[in-house]
Amino acid sequence: MKIAVVGCGALGSYYGARLLTAAPDVHFLLRSDFQHVRENGVQIHWIQGDFLARPKCALEPSEIGPSDLVVIGLKTTANYELPRILPHLIHAKTAVLTLQNGLGNEEFISRIVGPEKVLGGLCFVCINRLAPGVIHHTAGGKIVMGEWIGPVRHRTREIAGLFNRSGVVCDVTDNIGTAHWNKLIWNIPFNGLGVASAAGYEAWTNRSGESFANPRQSCLTADQLLADPRWLALARALMKEVIEIARRLGHSISHEQAEVHIQRTYGMGAYKSSTLIDFELGRELELESIFYLPLMEAKKAGVEVPNLERLCQILGRLNLR
């Protein structure tokens, strides 16, 4: 199987490197890290043992050409690149697997390559890019994937088997939509509150002014959010709202899932979400897919979500400060 990885930051590099252990024909589409990865490979600091991966490297998608599997690890803020990239990488039977956060990515990609080619994937992993070609893995790694339209096909189980042979636990679901909402139960509070903490807890109650002092000076990691009763209460309130939206939309998610996610977070330690790292580095935040689209779904479904609405307001004002 020929595999192309698009978006080789922490996420794409980690899963692409894992796939190399089971499928030798893996190509990375790179930008700033191209020279370093071509010369030195990708160093993975893995909790089960460090390893070095040496993928084939390209600067342009035409250098890779049609592939059997395209894995998308791009930040959703770079989705505008996909109409230029994907046509070079597909043939009649290509599967395009998006591992991106939030809602709306499968719809966007299906308009480029056709819905029958698209697979959705959810990653439950703690990873960070420390330097060019250096990825630090601290916990998790499981993938849940499924067809964007129609029943699960043989090709999807083959791809899941490939991930499993590479050491990545990969389950197949027949309802990728429900899986997305289940992940948002964690992503919305812990990606969002980590950044919103830069505005201080008072931003939630004092709405007379929206000028936040010293942004990026006091961002809280996952363990710090859990340790402060005020932030933990907000996390629980946001989780409750997300579950209510999902249930109103017909997804079978129990209220107990909130506590499952909370308990899992205790094992992450001082983890910084990708949204928090982007904020600290002054990058554009993935607000549309993770926060704004769920809020739009809540409004369409008639669900009252005051905490999610306030979180979106605060993140919008902090973005690119």
C-alpha cells in the first residue's frame, strides 16, 4: 500500500512514522521540516521506546503522485490547501482518511475527492512536536475510524488492520458522527479552557470589558485545570452542554461519558493541547471546527449552551493576539 501523509506536524509525523513499521512505502508531504526530515528522518520519543523513522519526503504533491491511502493531519486552518493538494494524490480507489479535529472536515474533503473516498478518524493521543522532525509522545494513540457515507467496507478494515500491525490500536465504527461528538466532549473544554485561562477566570463573570490583560502569561495545562475547582466545574458544565447537543442531534451518548473523559485526563499530567500550543506560538486557532460549528449545531437544535457560547466569545477575542 502506497501511503501519503499530508500535514506532518506532531499528529501526521507520529502516525506516519508508526505506519512505516508496517508499510514501507510511506511519503511525507513537508514544508518547513523538509530538509531536516529528508536528511535525518523523524525521531519519535515514544513511551514504549524511542525510534527513528525515515519516510520518503516531498515538497509538492505531484512528487508523490496517486496513492492508495492519504492520511490528513493538517490543522483545519490549512484546509484551504487541500483543493490544490489532493487531486495529485488520488486514483479511482484511493481512501482519504482525515485525522483532523472537530466537525466539517469530511464534508469539505468529500467536495474535492467525492464522498465515497472519505474516511473519518478520531485520535486519542497526547503528542507534541518539540523541534523539526522531533515528536514527543506521552500517552494514548488509539484511532477510531469509519466511513463518511455508507456501511463499513472491506478497505476500511484493511486500513484499520494496517494501523494495528504498526502498533496503533485502531477500531472501526459504523457511526463516525457519534464518534466525533464523543471526542468533542473532551476537546471543547480542555482545548478551549487551556487557552481561555489566559484571560483569567474573571472573564467568565465580568463581561463589562473584553480587554484581557497579559494574554499567554497564565495558560493552564490539563492537570492545572483539573486541580482548580472553578475550572474543573466549568469543564464539567461544558461537557454537559456538548453531550446535550449530541443527544438532541440523535447521537447515543450517555451523560456518564463526561466522567469517563475527566478520569482519563487525570492520567495525562501537565499536557498542553494542540490549541494551547498554537495560542502560545501566536498561530491561528482551530476555532471553526472545534468550537464554532458545535455552537451552530446547538443553536439549530434549540439547545441552550451559555458556557459554550461564552467560551467562543473569549477564544475569538484571544485569537491571534
